[in-house]
Amino acid sequence: MESIEGLAPARAGGTASYGRGMFYVAVAATAWGTGGAVAAVLYRTSGLGPVAVSFWRLVFGIGLLAGLHLALGERLGARRRDALVLGAGLAVYQTAYYGSIAFAGLAVGTVVTLGACPVVIALAARWLLGEALTAGRVLAVALGLAGLVLLVGGGGSAGAAPLLGVACGLLSAAGYAVVTIYSRRVGGDLSGATVGSFAVAALCVLPLAAAEGLLPSAGGMAGTAAWLLYLGAVPTALAYRLFFAGVAAVPATVTAVVTLLEPVAGVLIAVGLLGEHLTVAAAAGSALTLAAVAGLARTG
């Protein structure tokens, strides 16, 4: 069995290899995909709204990551600028995404947000980072977007305020782009800044969470705590620590396409654990997305 150190990302200041970086980002995206199903359970059973759930997953994530840093003998400190930029980007990304789903519906909100991310990041990376927009990367973005539309675009209503939902989705994509582009521009492994960025994000989200209702209902507190612990541990602490380590070694455009594994993981969980039916369109969308990621794993 590997030691704790062997399972940890590269130390701050170092950089993982391209292959390991791809693996880190893929695992992070898969972990994010499991969070949707858990959050849906919490919305039904805990009395918490989406912003409050986002706040508590950050709080649990801070506690778990602080413990991990201590176990690995790492310093908790991070540069103030890294924590502020990454934390603000995460707060905008998560909150605006929830707003997009609330105003435009799950299908539209997901397609707009996750679909806009690779396009926005590809253009920003070309302009700000000088990353090559190769034919292979353009093809991967196109395949990933087609797969995303097939995965989640075939069902659900447009929501009560679709235009506002689309605007929130684009704002969410911009927040995600800030996190990704900034991480690439700074360079090196920023996983050590995760605790600080979570703290900033939690403070940004706190007023909205308090207005929505910060405390869960009295019934089923043990179950609520267990689900929140999972959200804090896997789709938050583990996923973002790996993401910040992986993005240091993987071009921003490639990272944006690989994170489209998130809805694929959500579909597989819905079928395997929740008993939902896998449509032909969803199966085709999963195949296209996986093909795009596999192509990037081989060619970059």
C-alpha cells in the first residue's frame, strides 16, 4: 500500500507530469460528477437550498484539507493573491451555476455553463497564455460540446427565466475560466492554496447562504451530516486539491475538455445507483465525451 505522501499531489512549487496531471483532472471531474446526486438528495431531505449546501461543502472541505495538510506536514499558508483570486472565482462559478439551473432549468443551465467553459477557456488561453489552438484541441472541444448536448440537452423545461439563466451560466463559465487561466499563468502546483481559496469562497457565499437558510431541518441530522461530509471530502477537498495540482501540467483548453467528464459521471451514477434509464442520446453523448478526452490524453 502506498504511503499518504505517495498519494498526494506534487508539492507546492513543483509540477506533475502531463500524464499525471491528466489523471488528476479526470479524477477531479469524476468526483464533481458524484456531487450532483448527493446534492439532489440533500435538497430533498435536509431543508437546505443549493447555496447553503455549497457553503457547507466548503466548510467541511476546509476542515478536512486542514487535517490533511497537518498529516502531510505541510504549511497551511498560501499567497494572499492566490487565495483571493481562486476563492472569488470558485464562489462566482458555483453560485452562478446554481442560479443558472434555478432560472433556466437543469438541462439548459448545465449545457450553457459546461458548454461555454471550453470555448471561453480556449479563447482566453490563446490570448492570455499563448497556448496553441491546434486542430486536435478544436476537434476535442467540438466533440465534447456535442457530447454534452446529447447528455443533458434532451430533457427538462426551460425554466421560469431562461435568459437570466443563460446569463448566470455564462457568468459561471467566466468564474471557472478565471480559476483555470490564473492557475496556468501562475504556474506550479497550487494545491497548497486550496484551503485559503475555500475560505475566501465560503466568505463570499455566506451572505447568500444565510439569506437562503443556513441551518438544516431538525429531522435526519445524522444523514445530513454524513452527506455533507461526503461532499466536503470527495467533490470538494479531494477534487479541488487534485484539480489545482493537475492544471499546472495540463494546458487550459485540455483541462476544460477533460472536466466534461463531470456530467458523464453523473449519468453513470444515475443509471447504476438511482435506477434511471440510459437513453440512446445519453449513451452517444457519453461516448463522444470520452472519445474527446481519450484523444487529448494521447496527443495533448
